[in-house]
Amino acid sequence: TATVKLIGADGEEHVACSVGTGPVDSAYKAIDLITKEPVTLLEYSMNAVTEGIDAIATTRVLIRAEKSRISTNILTGEIVQRTFSGTGAGMDIVVSSVKAYIGALNKMLGLKEQYQTKASIERTPVSA
């Protein structure tokens, strides 16, 4: 199980608890409950930066929104879905993993917000 507390952009605290197949999976599921953004974890990798009892690990994740925009690669014509990566580092593997996941989610949500803002500007009627 994992309990996660996140502070939103508005400063409000959000807490969720979830059960998974391990501590990282549980934490990711708790984050998903808070963000309410369905994503697919495509890649997860971890490397030790230092050695010893206080070793620092770096984590990298790659995610894709389940309802992601489909686009076409200009050079190849291949249909692709946008992915987002995040990295985290720390002495605790779970903390490092959560930092990476939050980083990827923030990129995804930032782009989503940018698209929504652009769409609302384009739809705003202008009078002369």
C-alpha cells in the first residue's frame, strides 16, 4: 500500500491511498487517483548513481495519456501518439520513482492545458 499527498497548483493538499503489486505501483496508482488522468506506463528504468548504503538512484519513466492525441510523423507518415518522460533522483527508490512520474505527468498536463487555452482563444468571438 502507499499513501500519497500532493499539493496542487492552487496550494490545496490532496491525499490518496492505493494498493498495488509493490510500493512503486501502489504510489503510482495513488497519484492516478489524485490526478484523475488515465495514463499508460510505457517504460520504467532505474540506475544507481553512487554506491553504498546511501546510494542515490535515478529513475526515468515514459508515459502516454490513454486518450492521447494522434498525429502523423511528417518525415515517415507514421501515426504516433505523444509520450512524456520524467526523471527523478533520490536515496529512496519509491521517492525517486514518484518524482519521475510526477515530472512526466506535469509535462503531459501542461501540454493539455496549453491546447485547451489555445482552443478557447481560437473560439473566442471578436467584434469589430
